[in-house]
Amino acid sequence: MKITFSPPYIDDDVISSVEESLRSGWITTGPKVKELEEELERRLGVDACICVNSWTSGATLALRWLGVKEGDEVIVPAYTYCATAMAVIDAGAKPVMVDINDEMTLDVEKMKQAITSKTKAIIPVDLGGQPCAYDKIREIVESEEIKSLFNPENENQEKLGRILILSDSAHSIGAKIGGKNIANLVDICVLSFHAVKNITSAEGGAICLNLETFDNKALKVWYKMMTLNGQTKDAFAKNQAGAWRYDIVAQGMKINMPDVNAAIALAQLKKYDYLLSERKRVYELYRKLLGEYHWAILPQQNIPYIQSSYHLFPLRINPITESQRDELIAELAKREIATNVHYIPMPCLTLFKQAGYKIEDYPKSWDTYKREITLPLYPQLSNLQVEYIVRNVVDAYYKIMDKDIKVI
Ligand SMILES: *Cc1c(COP(=O)(O)O)cnc(C)c1O
């Protein structure tokens, strides 16, 4: 039985939605993007969502809105996909990396210690769809002690009056705390619709605005303009007969989402409740089957108050060495089961190593990485396939450990 890691969910509804867009005569940003933005706003309970062409570009634009500049610091976990830090670099600031906790998310105590007068934003990552401790993070950035460190240097920072909380919700579109979506619990939430994510548009993302001291709907107009090179009229409006004149009023980016892509995400979003419940089924079956093994450290059990979007099943194994873990992945690959590692800590990547980040400073990230193997998790997986995967993980694990015991 061949098991792929994370195939996109493409059914007849997705195909019809794309076909409709292709046949409509309008394929770039237009009615489908508008509909997707409105559907996101409704589902997430926020005033303004702006679709873009990736998480990376969306987070970069949000940080540019905040006006971060050289010398400014943005706190990110060391244990994430590199894009979290790349957006900070792209916006012209410095990523300050912080180690993770047992839940594989930002260690809030270490985050607090990392805050300086240069800190302008914090980007917690909802790893695997598991929401971060936003109540604690908010309490810290809103405390007088931390607020007094904040050094506003432009109008937006002045109006915000504290460090910005921007969630990397690339995995967590469906995650909730106390019945509220993540977008409702942070200042700005950025989603990814990359091909392997919960909802996909092939490539894409969305910026969700929930800034208490701002008019988010008015800000949306600015953000939309900035996704189109700072142009006052989008192509759809400009295309109407006679409406040719436009102006460029700011140095924007070119990061708009095409309608053809929005069509894919829109069809998926309309059945997201079903897709999420299927992800939950797979997640819980893994937990049940692997729960029998003392060496299997399972990702968090979800309680009604804190709901994951079941994006990944990050299994940690104890005991295991890094090379045994690699062997386990290779052994499963031989059996045609694709697995993955989330993540290689950023300080282990060349760009960051060269910039002086050292993995020794992030022991928990390293320890998590060397024991981690991510199992396939998507709605299309049948219970039979999940049982098959677990049987093979267990078998491959004992095969590798047995061999190593004999060597000793
Ligand atoms: C996928 C991913 C991103 C980047 O998303 P893009 O849409 O590809 O830019 C950022 N952060 C995390 C945690 C991701 O998994």
C-alpha cells in the first residue's frame, strides 16, 4: 500500500469551482478572491481578511505596515519553517529566535526574557495546528513592565502602543481556544494556503486583521492596494469600460492572489467542517493506536477548550538517536510510506548559521528535532491506512532498535 505524505484535497467541487473561474473570462484577482475573503471573515469572526499569494508575502506586508526597520527585532520560535524568519528579514528587521516548550510551541517565559526596547513584534507559530498560549502572550505584551520597554517610532506603532502579536497560523486555520478562532485572539493572523496546508489554493495565504485600536475595514483598503504595487485601482475595477485611470500612491508589493487560485480554496473552505472532522478522526486513531507504546510520545490530546486544526501528527520517539530516526524514515520509505520531519530547527540551516545563530542555544528545539517523525495526516486517509501506517512504524522501530541492541 503506497501512502503519500500530504496530497491536496481535490474533488469535483474544487474542479467545478476552478472551471467556473476559467470560463468566466476573469482569472486574476476579482470576484472569487472577494468571496473567499468574505467567507474567511465570516468563519474566523474578524472584520478584515486580505488574500495574498503566500504566507511569506502576507507576513512581510504586515510587518511593513508596522514599519519595522533595520535594527528592530521580531521574536520567532527557533523551531518552525524558515518562512517565519524570512518574512522578518524580508521586511528589514532581525529575527530573534527563542526555544520551544514541550508542546513544540514558543516558550513564553523565554519569549519574555528575549524582549528588548527594539522588539516590535512577536510571531508565535501554531505548530501542527496546536494553538499557542495566546492568553499568556497577550498578558505579557500588555503588562506595564513590557509596555514601558516598547519604543514606538511611527504613527502605527504609536497607535498600537505595545508589541504586535502576529500569529504564524500557516497550520491553524481551524484551531480555536475557548470557541474563538486564533484570528480573533491576536492582532494579525496570517494563514497559508500552500499545497500541503489544511486549505489550499496551490499557493496563497491571507492576512486577517483584528487590531483593537484601528479601523480594520479601512485598513483592508490599504492592504489590498499594497498587494497590487500600491495601485489605487485593482485590475478588475480598471478593466471596466472607461475606468482606465489609476494612480500609484505607495511602494507596494505584487502579491495579490489570482481568482483561479481562490476558486480552489473557496470550494474547500465551504466543506471545511467536514474536512476538519476527518482530520480529527485520523489524529485520534493515531493517538489511540500509538498510545500503547511506551516509546511513543504523542502530540497533545485535544480538550474542548483548546482545539487543534489537526494539521500534523508530530510523533516524538524516546529512546531514539537522530540517526536511528533517519533510519526509521528510510525504512518506512522502503515500504512506500512517506513521512517527514517538522522541523529542522532554523539555527541548523546555512543562512542562519552564517548569521551567527547557534543550535546550542536552543536545546529543546534540537532535542525535539532529533526524535521527531511526522506521520501522514489528511482527510482522504482511511482507518485501514492509518492502522497500516502504525503497524509499519511499530515494526520498523523494533527492527531498528533490535539491530542496534545486537551491535552492542
Ligand atoms: C508553510 C508554512 C509557512 C509558509 O507558507 P507559504 O505560504 O509557503 O509562504 C510559514 N510558516 C509555517 C509554519 C509553515 O508551515
